[in-house]
Amino acid sequence: MPRRPATALATSGEVLRLIRTGEASTRADIGRVTGLSRPAVSLRVTELLDRRLVVEDSEGPSTGGRPPTRLVFNASGGVVLVASLGASRAQIAVCDLAGTVLARTGLPVDVEEGPDVVLPLVMQTWSELLGDRPLSAVRGVGMGVPATVEFAAGRTESARIMAGWTGVAVPPIIAARFPAPVFLDNDVNVIAIGEHREIYAGEADDLLFIKISTRIGSGVIAGGEILRGALGAAGEIGHIPVRDGGGVLCRCGNIDCVDSVASGTAILRDLRARGHDVKNLADVVALVRAGDAETMTVVRNAARMLGEVVASAVNLLNPAVVVLGGDVAETFQPMVSGVREVVHRRSTALATRNLRIERSRLGPGAGIIGCAHMVLDHILSPDAIDSLL
């Protein structure tokens, strides 16, 4: 194990990082990796033990003599509260400090009712899922919402979409009930983080996640990290206009955004305009399975328009994998096949040479997993731990 300069890894936060990643599992390992003296190692380890961030395992591997005590990250040393909100449904959970879900539920919500209605419902659900755990066990909170989010400020910035949320700083509202760091991001960003960390980490560091549901949005993983842009507005693929959209007015105020012509809402609207009595996506699935020609035409047309937008994104970003998720992608294979066909036809040969276009493997669970990782990346960072200690 290589020795590093003591000045580079001198803090307790960096020692915790070494233990979490498995780079060091004993006091001797820490000394060898960091170059810290025995007393310095002992001081940092004691701080981590006192905060219940690390626990001692009975025995470590021995090279002769008494086996050294192993140091193990204490995933049960606290919990994080997470919620992934969609336009009409929320996934809410309590996770440990490794991101493992301890308790979870899903419930219908209408985000258009605004934060005064939705946030109390989410917070009450967290309280119920916490059970007998004390508030002091909560180390952080993370939430994804279907709106543009100025990440650094934790503020929603949707002028016309989710108007009741516009300019609302969510973290102080939640922190008043759960006194811990609170992080807010766009719903598709947290889904992209979850899908990448659980499925593609170490395999594909450049990923484009497209959510096709009531609305359409995207999250971009570049170099293994979520790409938020200067203020948090990156990934708003749903509001890129398409050609031959028919002049449909989008909720954002523009015309023929892909969200307004290819989302689940748009598919239902177009089928109703053709005389079909469809109340939800399940009704559309039944028509697809029955081989209804008009329904297949509507779905394929939506896939074509979405595929053209995704093709442009592939040319711009050159991801290794495009993941399609959300109700529509998970329900309609013709949508996935149609997007794949258009992307390979319209994107450059180099951008598509090794490109994979796949359906989400995590489904609705991606959002809460992504929220957990978003929180843990911040609260367990070396700087955050050093500030805590």
C-alpha cells in the first residue's frame, strides 16, 4: 500500500474516506497510507469512534502475532431521509449511511398543490417511517422535485410549471422540523445519480438518463458526476422544440417542446382527440396489446420526435449509455425501440459506435437511491466531517 504525504491526508474526514472506500482498514494501514504518526492516527480514529462514524471489528487479518483490530464504517450510525417527487406520485424512504433503504413507501401527490400541501405530507411520512428513531439520528435530508432547481440555493425556479413552488427555498422549511443538512435537486438528476451509482458505476462514467412519464426530463452524468450547469438548469431536454410538432402550446409558454408532444400526457391527449376513451396509460397499454393501429401510430410518432431530440443530445454529450425510464418507457417497448432507431439513424457514427440505449433497471427506486447518494456525498465528504468534528 503506497505511502502518501501526511499533509495530503491529515484530517479525520480523509481518514473516514479511506475507511469507507476500503483503502485502509486498520490503524496501521492508515499510518502507512497517510504518513501520520501513531498518536495522530489514534486521535483521528478516536474522534470517528466517538461520533459513531466508525466501529471496531473484532479481528483483522494477521501477519503474525495478535491480529489487528479492524475499523469499519458504521452505516447504522445515523439515517438520511429521502423523497423523490414526480408530478403525481412520490417515493419516500429512510436510508442508512450506506444508502441502503430501511423503510420505504409510495403515495399519490399532486405537486401543483404547492409546497404548503406537499411538504407537510412528505415530512409527516418521514416521521412515520422513522418510527422510534430519535431526530438526532437524522444526518441529512434529500429531495428531488419535478422542477428546475437552483441547487446551491435549494430553490425551485419554475416560472410557469409548478408555479406555486417558484422561488421557494425548500431546505429551511424541512430543516425546521428535521435539523440536518437538506439538499434539493431536480427529480431526473437524482434518478440519474441512482441509476449510475447502482448499475453503471465503474462501467460507464458518461450517461444520459431520459425520464418519459407525465412529463419528459433528463439527467446528465459526465465523468462520473451529475452535470448541473452554472445554476442547476442543465438537463431540461423536455423544453427543446421539435419539428412538425403541430403547433402545440407547452406548459412553459413555448411551442412544440418535446414534453408537449411526446410525453405520457401528450399521448393520452392525442388518443382522446382521435376518439379513444383513454383515462390513463394502462388504457393505452391495452390498446397497444390489442394491436390498435391508431394507438401504435401515436406512440411511434412520439418516439420519433423524442428520438430526434435525444439524437442531438447524443451528438453533443457522447454518452456511453442512454437510459430510458419513467412510466412510458417502462410500459411501451415501441417507444424504446423507436427512440433507439432514430438515435442510431440521426446521431454521428462515432457517437453511436458503442452507444447502448437501455431501459431503466431500477424503476421507481432510482430516485430515492439517487437522493441518498446526493446527501451522503455531501455529509460524509472530508470537509463536512472535519467541520462536524
